[in-house]
Amino acid sequence: MALTDFRCYQSAEVSFPAGVTVIRGDNGEGKTSLLEAIGWAATTRSFRGVPDAALVRSGRDAAVVRLDAESDGRAQLIEAEIRAVGRNRVRINGQPVTKSRDAVGRLRVTVFAPDDLQLVKGSPSERRRYLDDLLAAAAPRYEGVRADFEKVLRQRNALLRQGAGGPHGASTLEVFDDQLARTGAALVTGRLRLTAKLAPAVARAYEGLAGEGPLVTAVYEAEWADGSVPEDGEGVEQLLRAALVARRGQELARGVTVVGPHRDEWRLRLGDLDARAHASQGEQRTLALGLRLAGHDVVADAVGVDPVLLLDDVFSELDPDRSAALVTRLTSGQAIVTTAGALPPGIRSDGELVVAHGRVKPA
């Protein structure tokens, strides 16, 4: 991987062996930025949730990421120019890519980070993004489904803010209603198929990490479907259309779309209690780790290849038992681990790098 003007790096070239790479360095020196560059190449967005402009080194117009990878048995050259202002430019194997949906799936990653706790204790938007990211990793066409829905949502909200008055506004709103119901139903159906596999995988992962404890369950909730939707996804589009008609007056008054998958919740429970509100900090952290492990397994089963594991200083947040459970997952596939301190026993690295002052060198 080669970087130019990415975060704190003026330039850097890094190679990662097929097994486990350990990246050491003090906090704030740029360890996470290396993982972030790999994650961006895989998903065309930062896993830290920041805008692209934040990835460009101060005073520069663009950052460049060049990544050689092997995915699904094929060599992939991913080249990205991430601009502080304007459209990014991405090329894969020398061919320009104009839509992110065409770039996703060339390289798959599973990210473990300290702020994963927000998957459990954060707002429903955190869990929606988690589901949609997994969907796109397992079946890249869903990146297009998500993009289409978000585009319709933006356009519909803009029309609602303007009041959608007069015959022309009303007819345009009907067009957007049709598009939102169609794209929203496709997104919800994908989420439902995913959660049917994901929920039991999360329960198994949590049990393996915590030992005896409350059973983990999950339910997909949608206000527009009177709280929950059919597990098989049957009739989702019709439910959305009916809700759009029923809530039109409210949406016109508020100037915003209140019907659709952008407001849904995937509610996690420990026993009979909502994990977000009632679980202890330790239970929430264990559940967050279980979510990442389960998501990794579900994607691997779907595509037949283990995603690359990116572990950003996560062992500092885990107790010895949970650290040991995670270490066992590093025995197969490729993993890149950052740390500012000692790592738990059992990690056998195939390569080590040291990061300091925006420079990377072999240990």
C-alpha cells in the first residue's frame, strides 16, 4: 500500500504479509490512519465516520491511496484520489469507477475499534449502518440499493421542505413515494435476510465470549409497519406505500420523511431486557465484540473468503478472557493489529511495523 498526503502521512509505502501484522506506536502517531486507508479502499468511506475532507493532509487538495490486494483469488489494484473538495476519483485495475457501488466488494474488511461500543449503546443509526455495511460486504449490489434509497430520500426531503404545494408538487411527491417504497423495500428485505443469519451468529459469539449468561436475541422494528415487519419480508413494499399515504399530512407539516428504513431499529436484547438501556458496560462491550465476530463469519460464509481483520487497539479495552477469545480468531486469514502497548499472549506476528512522526518502518 502506498499513501500520499493521507492524514498525517506525506508519503508512505507499507507491505503486509499474509498472516498477522502488528503495528506499534504511541497514540496519535498514525497507526489508525493506516487501517483507515485500507478500510477506505474497501468501502470508499472512513470507518471512523468522518468526511473525506478530514482524510486529506492539512494544506493539500487531495490524498492518494494505492493498494495492491488479492481478493477472491484475483489481483486487484485499487487507486483512489480522495479530494478535500469535489468528487473523488477511483480506478480499479486501471479502469475508472464512477460509483461507489462498483468499487465495493473488491476487498472486504472487518474492523474492530474501541468505539464499537456504540453499536450497542448508541442510537439506532449505528446499528442500521452496521447492517447496511455487512449487506454490502456480503452482496455488493446492496451498496447500490442503499445509495438509491438515500438519493430518493434526499430528494423527497428537499421537496417536503419546500412544501410540495400545487399540482406539480403533489405529482412529484407521488413519484418520490413510488421510488422510496420500491428502494426502501429492497433495503429492508435485504436487512431481514441478513438478520435471520446474523442474530443466531451473534448469540453464539456472545455465549462463546461470556460463557453462561442471558440469551441474546434481536428483532427488527419499523414504526411504519406497526412496530415489526414480516420476517420473510413479504408485503414490505405494500406496507411502506400504505404508511406513506397515511402519514403524508404529518410529513408535509414537518417537512421531512418520517416513513422508511432510515428510521428503523434492530433491537438487541439480553434476556428480556433492551441491551442498549439495561446491559452493564461489560455486557455491552462483550456484545459489541460479538457483533463484529458474527458479522465477520456471516460475510465469510456468504463470499467464501475471510475478510481482512483490522484491529485498532482493541485489546486495551478487553479483559484477559475476551482478549484470549479474540486472539483465537487471528489464526486464519490476514489480520492487521495496532497497539500502543503490550499485546495479549498467543499473538504470533508474521511482521511488525513501527509508526512514529508520520513515518512507517519495519520493527
